[in-house]
Amino acid sequence: MVAYIQGIFQTLIDNWSMILPLLFFSLFIYWISPEEGRQWIKNYPVPIIFFLIMFLRVLITTLFSLKTQLSFPSILGIVNSLFVAIFMGIVVFSYIIRSAPKRQAQGVLERFYPVFVVVFHLMGTSILSTHTKSNYVPWVYITGLILCVSGITLNIASLWQLKNSFSVMVEVRKLVNTGVYRLIRHPLYTGELIHLLGVCMLFNNRFSYLFFIVVTIMQLSRAKLEERKLSMHLPEYRLYKQQTGFIFPRLGILWTQWRRGGGN
């Protein structure tokens, strides 16, 4: 037990360039409103510098991996790393340009819980990668890489469409119902869970799959918190909720839209 705890602390030390910016940014978005945040970033660009460190860390790791002999799995791994770096950049961009909330997060559950889920997800993944034994099975590994790339691609597309309505905490902003949001209400969570499932398949052990189940429950409960607040303060959200799927498209809606588009 002592060795395991020591290992976790060693992981935190080894991954300081990723974890320190995450913790700093988490405290930043918890305590500062969007208006104050934009002014704070303008005057003190420390969070941007920290996230640039994260971006460069991923990019440098990816460039070094190019020296290895290329194969289908290695190409998928490189694409995934680059897309993760791009996604991080869009997160920072979206946070800076986002509009002021119509209704701000209230209380610990709406303010702290979403931040906790994000940090738990990222730190848990880091700990899994260094303190669990991977069980390599070729088809499982390749499938995991495909899911990683698919999930992060969906995340990039979803966040780019969301942009100035982006929020980490449970807040109300302008409803986005175009693009992938025309089919599902929480494509960001869908992409995150697909990507995480892919990561867990790379490790392919019971701890990774247990971690996936825990994070899935946390993300779905987070989405439900958001839906409750949006339904209370956005009348149009109730109709939107009836016309879309939760984290996956409704087959009936897909069929109707396909027919309207001339699929018949």
C-alpha cells in the first residue's frame, strides 16, 4: 500500500508539466468569472503559458515518435497525439472568447463537481499509464487506437461548433443546435467517453475498464446536472431535448432526417 501511494506521488512528479497547468486552470475557472478571466489572461497570461507547455510537450513527444518505424498503429498514435494537442488549444481559445453566462453556476455541485470530474479523468489516465500492467492483444490495441482517434475527432468538431457557449461548470449560455448538436445534446461527452474507452483498451486490464465505468457515471451525472439547469432557464431547450438524443443519436430521428434529405 505504501509503495502504491509512493508510486502515485512519483507519477505526479513525473507528469508535472501536464498536471500543474490542469490544477492551476481548474482553480482559475473555479474562482474567476468569464469577464474577469478574459481581463486576467490579457494582463497575466500565465494560464496560456502553462497550456502552451502542455501543447509543446505533446508535440515534442509526437515528433520524437516520428523517428520510429512507421506502422498503422504508430500512425494512429501520432494522429491521436496531434489531435489531443489541437483539442487543448481549442479549449483555451473557447474559454477566452466565450460569452458571459445567462445563469452562472451556483453552489458546490454546479461549480466544483465538473472541475473535479475533469481533473479526476486526466490524472486517473496518467496514473493508469504508469502503475498498471498493459495486456497487449493486437486487435484490442488497434481497436483502442481507432476509438481514440474517433473520439478526439468528435471532440474537436463539437467544441469548434460550441465555441463561445463553452463551459466547464454548470452554466447557461446560448443554445447550440447545429452541426453534431443537431443530433445529440452532449457530443463532447460522447467523444470523451469514446476516447477514454480507446485509452482503456490500450491498457486492456481490469483497472482501466473499472476506471472507464467510474468516469462514465461521473460524466453522465454531470450532463444531467447541465440538462436540469438548461431546462429551467431556457424554454427552447425543452423542445430541443425532445428532438435529440442524449449522448447518442436516436435512430428514429436519424431516419426522419434521412428521409427529409432525400434518402428515400
